[in-house]
Amino acid sequence: MTTPHKQSVPSLRMRMGWLHAWIGFIAGLLLVCIFVTGTMSVFDTELTHWMQPETPYAQPGIPSAEALDKAAAAVTAQEGKKNRIFLSLPSDRDPLLHVTYMDHDVFKSETFHPQTGQNVPLRETVGGLFFFSFHYTLYMGRMFGVIFVQVLAVGMLATLGSGVIIHLKALLPNLVAFRPQSSSPRPWIDAHVIAAVLFLPFMFMIAYTGVLIHANRFFPNTAIERPNRGGPGRNGHHQMPSLPPLAPLLTDAAETFGADRLGFIQFSPKTVTVVRADNTKIGISRDHIDYDRVTGERIELVSKNSPAARTSQFLSGLHMARWAPVPMRWFYFISGCAGYVMFATGLVMFLIKRRRTATQKNSLPMEIAEGLALGTVLGMPLACAGVLWMNRLLPAGLPTRVTIEGSTLFVLWGALTVHALGRAFGRKVMKGWIEQSSLLSLLLCLLPVLDLATRWKWIAGQDQTVYAAVDLTAVVLGLIALRLSVVLKRKTGATASLSGPSFSKEIVS
Amino acid sequence: MTMLTASLLLNLVLWSLALGCHARLQSGWQRRRNWSPSRLVQQLMQAGRAILPVLGLILSTLLAGSAGVIGWVASASVGGVLVALTDAWRAPPKAKSRQPSRRLSAQEGAI
Amino acid sequence: MAFSSYYLPRLLIAALLAYPAGLVVATFLPHLLHMPRPDSFFVAQVGAVIVVPTTVLTIFGTRSLWGGLLAAVAVIAATMLIALPLAAFGPQ
């Protein structure tokens, strides 16, 4: 016989359920956005390519001496006034030569054709790196932003752990059971469990390695000596020696790393460093060869090979997927989409449950929660699609286009959240879901039309693979959004007679 | 086609078959489709569910090393989604609406 | 939407304890490992990152709060013990 005290203690499943629901909801509101931008970052180079439709066709390979000389001249011109400059070497994903530098916290680059050495005039754009930066900093600074994202990732680990305990009994039997025809909330639970359980190894890996990549910020180590970064020349107060010819350096480095395994070149007052490409093995080793900046002689090959260093490189590489060839990248992309589905369905189920049990149906916190969920689940993908549209609609030569493109994400996201909150306060949040999903499907399905209309001038002679892949993916995602809006419309129609058409109530019915 | 791509495709097929067997072995699936497999078919599906992924792991390790193992894990997830979507697509129309099951209520209640 | 009074103290204690638990592992484990400092610190971080969510789950997993606190301390000790064999794989 159980005592009254014992009866009042919630079961393990209930305790974990509470933790899963609340941490999952609060962290999930932002983790949805992190997953959306992270999924896009899997193809960041390709997105940059799409956002610069003038990009000409070029063969990857070691650039010609002429091209390297022109790039070296651009490096010299930028040195002395910029903090960080590096020369990206051609690769399969990006066959052009880029001199990239930091200008007021924004990466800018001059591009050269790797064979002819001609300057390639590409429009300035935030590119795929914008989504990548948002993914791990939320644009809240490289210190606070990164730590904040790490806290969210730890929250995700706790949510995953508690989720496994909750769904333990149904874990194996329901592994591939998806019943969209069943009455709600069964389809939501099925989608949530499928996305979470089938992709559980990916979810744990991505959250864990995500924290570990910048673990020095989460658990700072003051005992490690930091390299002296304030040396002469870095801040532009000292004269930098002229660069040696880069072609012989690359030929020498290619003998060590391989001709197609050269990543980028860094410059310091004393050395020129050729770094191995990240796509050569799973671990991001950043093996490099230092050359004397004046004579061009090889100084040393630097490679961290201790088991702990290799483990660290492996875990970083696993998260960043820079090693992954195109098919594997698609698997990362699909897994990222599954993460989005997991959080989106989790947020919806949280609202369904709370709306059902809410004693005061018009409570303000419930409406705020419904508005915020809509503003992130559909608002963030819409804002990202808006950036792609803005990229093509703005004049190519507009000086402030980088600022406008970047601002589009935040302005649109804010506006859509305000719209969602407005619909939630007006007790028409379902209408908000239909409106935003319809708009999302419209923006994504029409993206190929926009692409063709604004790329027509340069289309001849271009490799169409990247453009076709981006456009087709947009159409597929747009059709999914369209299907969602149709289903929601049907549900709304079926429950039109019910009073107080809140999203949760309508979905439940 | 690289070895990694080949092993990815191979694993996708093997995992889809294995998870398809897993779905068909569930009593809920059999009840919904009104299907009762013979003992031999059940044993074959049980064997397939266990052997096919192991075969995939061995082949992907041989073909693509550690990258193959990562691909093997990733294929399981994508293969599972393929099986789930195919089964949902081919599901028979719902006969009648029922009250949510006790398991469903418990699962939902925990969330 | 009200927070349950049963769960709130647990959440607060978990939030207060989880990060320091990880910090303890990240601070003390490198001293126990005979490896170069960056390597030993990385091994410690690997354990510390696991400790943070595990502490939260442990505090919520036990029936009584005191039991949860004791179990959380056990988790930290176990992580340090499990991480010690990792010292074997590093060169001096």
C-alpha cells in the first residue's frame, strides 16, 4: 500500500515530461532558428554562388602564376589597413580565387579567375556565410552569442535525454510509424518521434559537438598561453615586407598535401602560411606549412597529431561537414530538416496540451507562446527566403546592399513575429499559420522564376548545377509549405463552427 | 561515383528493407493492414531486420572506412523516413474514428 | 501555464548546479591527467560538456531532491573516473 506522500510524488515519466516540455519549448523557440540556418549552412558556399549570379564557369585546380600575382597585389593593397586577410584557393565547390578581408566586422572579397587572373566583378552579398554566422552566434557577438547558443545546445541535450526516457516504451515499435490520417495529436506525435528517434544519433552528435567546438568559451582555460596576436603589422602600424611569388610556394605545398588539397593562404609579417583544405579528411586538422615571407623558403610543416587533438579535429569536422562530398551533404541537409521538424512539432504539441488544459482560455502567456511559436517556426524560414529574394531584387551595384540584405532577415522576422502575435491576440492564430505558410510556399515556389529572370544575362556558359539544385530544393520545400497551408485550411473549415478558433483547439479537433 | 556515394546508396536500400521488415513485424501494423504473415515469413523478416544493417555496416566500412560508418548511421535515419512516408502513402483509408489509445494519452500526457 | 511549485525548486537547483559541476570537471581533471595541457584540457571539456545536461537529468530523475543532489555529485565523480583512462591515449 502506498503512502499519501508517495502518491503525491510524480512519476519519473511525468518529471521528465515536465523538463522535456518546458526546456524544449523555451530553448526550442530559438533552436528552430538555429536549425534552419544551420541546415542552410550545409550548402553555404553554394548559396553564396547562387547569390552571385554573375559567377563565371571556371575549372578548379592550382591557379596560374599570373592569377596568383594579381591576387598577391590585392593582398598587398589591403595589408596595412585590414586586420585579417586570407587568400582562398580554388576548390570543387568554389573554383574561383578570393582575397578575403575583414572590413568593419563584415567579410568582403576580391575575386580573380584562377586561370586568366582577371578580376571577376561579383556583386557584394552577405552570402551563405550570413546564415552560418547566425547559426552559431545569433548575431549577438562572437563571445556572448556563441555562449548563448551553447547554453541552448546544452538545453537540447537535456531535452533529448528526457525525451528518450519519455518515449522509451514506444521507441522501437513506433520507429517508422507515421499515421497522418489518424485524429490529432497522433500525426504530430508520430512526426515528432520519427524526426527525433530516427535522427537521434545526429541530434546528439550535432548538439554535443556544437558545444564542444567552442568549449573554450563555455569552460575557459586561463592556463593556456595565447599566441601574441598584437605583433607588429597586424594593426597596420608597421610596414609589411613585400610578398614572395606565391606559385612556387603552392607547388611545394602541393607536393606535401596534394594538388587538390590546398585550402587557403594566410599572411603575417614574417611568414606566408599555406593551409591544408578542410575537405581532405573528416577532421579539420588545419595542417599548414609556414614559408619565410621575404625569401619564400619553407620553414616548417605544422601538424597536431596527438590523439586528443585528432579527436578534437574529428568532432569539429563531424559537426561542420566540410569533409562531406555532395551526397553526404544532402544527408546532413535532410537531418537538419528533421531537427527543424522535431522542434516545430514539439512546439505545436506543447501548445496543444497547454491550450487543452488551460483553465483560463484567453490567458496572455498562452497567446504570447502561440504567437512566438508561429513567429519562429514559419517566420524564420520566411525571413531566410526573404534574404534570397532581396539579394536578387536589389540593384547589383548598390553600395549598401550587404547591409540591406542582412537587415532583411531581422526586419522580416520581426514583422512576421508581430503579425503572429497580432493573430494570436486576436484569437485567430490558425489564420496566421495559414497566411504565413501560404506566403512561404509562394516565395519558395517562385524562387526559380526570380532566379531565371535576374540571371538571364549570364546564363550562357554557366554551370547550372548549383542554381538548379537551389531552385528545385526551394520548390520542394515550397510545396511542403503549400500542403501544410491546405491541410490547415481544411481543418479550419471543418471546425469553423467552434468558437474561439485558436490554433491549438483547431488542431486538436 | 565515389566509394562513399556507393556505400550511401547501398545502405539506404539495406536500411529501408530492414526497417520495412521492422514495421511489418509490429502487431499494430499487421492489425491496421489486416495482414497475418506465416511463421516462415516472420522469421525471414526478423532475420532481415538484424542481418541487413550488419551487412551494410561491414560493406560501408570496407568501401569507405570511417566516412562509410558515418554514412551508415545517416542512411538509417533517411531510410527510416522513406519507409515511414511510403507506408503512410499506401495506408488504407481510416475505417472509423476511435478514441485515442491509452498509450497515446500517456505519451502525450508526458509531453 | 503556471509553473508547478514541485518542479520549480528542482529547475532552479539544476540550473545553479549544472554549470559549476561541469566547471569542476573542466578545472580539476587536467591536473589528474599526465598529458600536454591543451590535450588534457580538451579531455576534461569532453567530460564537462556531458556532465552539465546529465546533472540536470539526474536532479529531475530522482524522487527526492536530496537524492538528486547526491546522485549529481556521483555523476561528477563517475565522469572524472571514466575520463581518467583517456589519459592513456595521449603521448607525454
